[in-house]
Amino acid sequence: MVQMRILACLLAVPLLVAADLPSGEKVLQTSLEKSGGAAAFAKVKAVVMTGTVEMAGHNIKGPATVFQKDGKSYTEIGLPGIGKVEEGFDGKVAWESNSIQGARIKEGEERAMVVRAARLSILDSWREFYTSAKTVGLEDVNGKPAWKVEMTPKEGKPETLYFDKESGLLVRSTETVTMAMGEIPVESEVSDYRVVDGIKTPFTMTQKAMGQVMVMHFDKVSYNAEIPPDRFDLPSAVLALMDKK
């Protein structure tokens, strides 16, 4: 009889915890408000981020620049021994290029991920790209509790976002990226938040995939910066691939 009571208590615990969880929508809305609010994000039409990228454990470090505007994006990094690495999205075509593997076009689920990432903030427009947001628990992230929210995209595999319980800010995300070489689990963390034009902005981004760790440190983030109209144009190597399709 005692054992049955213990079992009954254990079975009841998840139900109590689940009942106390805030909804995914509530967690996202709180994060939006704590990050600066919808009004502040509505004023942002473009962003330019400059800094450095480092391959942890390999003593490889180089410059990094990110441009985003009107749902378009372009990232360029330079790594000693590897050369220039680029990736972009012109609103239709998602692509990447490097001196080792050349250029390639991203399609399917991989392209869908690029489209979502090209948005300046997913917090105020997540319903455009996801069918649901569900809080599935409270988990430790670097020693602090964070709400774990499972996001189901309209295209692609579920993603999990972690929001610091105290600050409300996004601190980690996990997803599975489908590439030519297969499905690759990726974990990303954002930190070193600073206020820029009323928006709390992460200045450090750490990504872990395939046993490698890449860290981006930004020294400058400029909202509504001037970006040349041709910055998002497809490079000649990508255009050549388009002609072959």
C-alpha cells in the first residue's frame, strides 16, 4: 500500500509542474517586452553588426560582419587558412560560399531556417513562421533556470528556445539542421546583452556543432544603419548555379 502511495505521488508531480508552466505565448511575449518592446522593434528596419569570430580550441580568429534588412541577410567572416566564408539570403535564394567547398544553394528545410533567421526579431512575428509555441519545462542554463519552449515551424523540424526565468531574455536554442551531409544537431547561446537604441541586444553568440565551437563577439551593433542596396545581391558563383538549375 505504501509503495502504491509513493507511485501515485510520483505520477502526480508532472501534472502539477505542467499546470504551473506559463504558456509558450506568454514566455515569448514576456521576452519581447523585456527585450525592449514591440514599439522599439517596429522602428528597426536594418542592422549591421561587426566584430570577430573565433574557432575555439584552434587558435583561429578573424573579422565578422552581419547585415540584415527587409527580411534579407548577408554574413561574411574571414578565417586564416580558410579564407572568406559567406552566406546570404536575397529574399528568395538562400546560399553559402567558401574557398574550400565553393558555392551552394540552400533548399527545403535548410532554406526555411535561413528565412526565419533573416528576421530582425522573431519574437514579434513568430506566428508567421511557427504553428505553435509550447513551454515544456524549466531547465538549467549556465547555472540559472530557464523556460524551455518548443517551437514547431511551418516547415522543418521543431526547435527549442530557452528563456532566462529572471530576465526573460533568450539564452539558448537547439535545433537540427538538415544539410547535404545529413542532419546535424546545433546548439547556440547568446549572452553579453547590452542596450542599443532601447533594445537589449546580445553581443556574444556561441554555436556548437559537430564537435566544433564557434564564438562571435560583436564590438558594434548599429540599428537602422545605411546598407548599400546591392549588399544582398547574389554573387556570380551563386548566379552560375542558378543558371544550371
